[in-house]
Amino acid sequence: MDERKLLQLASDARNNSYSPYSKFRVGAALLTKSGKVFTGCNVENATYGATCCAERTAVYKAVSEGEKEFEAIAVRGDNDGFTFPCGICRQVIAEFSPSIKVILGDGNGNIKICSLDDLLPHAFYKEDLYNKGGS
């Protein structure tokens, strides 16, 4: 799927954001290896800790529908600059697709493409749970 189309789906998903506290809407569109797209938006909560980011919403929707291999994720926030996935979202994405392409769009129509390895160079993987040798 074209990067601009995936970013447009992320922008559209942003419209469903529930963000009464931060007033910062974020949308994400996740492309699976099978070609399906799952969108998500940020959903805030008065306790803040129960808030879920757009990227995790999209990942959880995909996983709940049986999809666990991802090609790309597009993210679009309300600001003029690029909105990068937070650290928790990076780790959740890495659980399923460490080599995923991350597509970011800004308010001026510019696109930035990164790898998850660029954004999270030392992710924690299930193999690390069994690494008894340390660092």
C-alpha cells in the first residue's frame, strides 16, 4: 500500500480520538503482511495511566483479529511536526514486527520513514527473558 494512503487512513482515524485531557489527537494505520489495515486512535482516561495510544490501539485490534505480522505503521498527530510513537508503543510493536516500517506525516504533507530499529535500537524480546548471561 502507498505510504500516503496509509497516512491518510491514520489521519482519518485521528478524528475518532478521545482526548479531552491532552487535546492532542493521534491516529495510526497498521498494514499487516496479509494486506489488511487496522486503524487506531488515542483513547484517554482521567487516570492517565489507563490511556491507550493510537499505535497500541491499532496493534491490539489487529492481534484480536488474528493478525500478528505487520509491514508498516503510519502515525499522524495534531501538530505541524512529526509525531513519533512513544516508548511503550515502540516496545509493543517490536513484540510482533521488529523490522516494521514506521511512516510519519507532518502538517505540511511531508513524510518521514524510519525503521523500528532506528527508533528502538535495543528492544526487549522474549529471548531476553531466558538470557541468563546478562547484558
